[in-house]
Amino acid sequence: MENNKELSEIDKRDLDEETLFIVSQIFKVLGDPTRIRILNLLFDRDLSVNEIAENLHLKQSTVSHQLRSLKNSRLLKYRREGTTLYYSHDDEHVMNMLKQTIEHACHH
């Protein structure tokens, strides 16, 4: 119950400019179909740029560009193995929202 109370209080407060900016930036980043496809692919596993490109049938340069946007928005993180970077999602809240949105879209 304590969690619901906290959320309820957050919902009722006026949003400050910084919070509004961050939320709008997240939605802006998620407004791109390619970035949604990349995040969806990274739900359950870490992948390299090449693996993402192969799975989504995209050019490596396209994937790299989109990964940069996702990384800058702190929605992705990466780890290095030798010369290869492996990407994974970095925000459970956003991933849960994305999953729920995809499920919602599939019911229509």
C-alpha cells in the first residue's frame, strides 16, 4: 500500500520543468519505429551492433545511430567484450511501459 500512496502523491503534484523535459524526451526517443524495434529485440538478451543489424535487416550505420540516441537518453547500456560492445536495456520502467504499449496495440 505504501507504494501506491507514493505513486498517488507523485501523480497529483505539479510537474516541474525538468521532469516534463525528461518525460517528453523519453517519448520523443520512443517515437521512432526503429528504436522501438531495437528495444524490443533487447528485452531478453544483450546483442552487438552487428547482431542487431542482422536481426532487424538494417545497415550497421543505421543501428549505430539509433543506439547512440537510446544511449544518450539512458535507455541503453553496454558492456565491452574484447573489441565488441554488447547492448542491453537500462531502464525497467521504460521497458515495462513499452511492453504494455505493445500488448495494448496487439489487442486492437
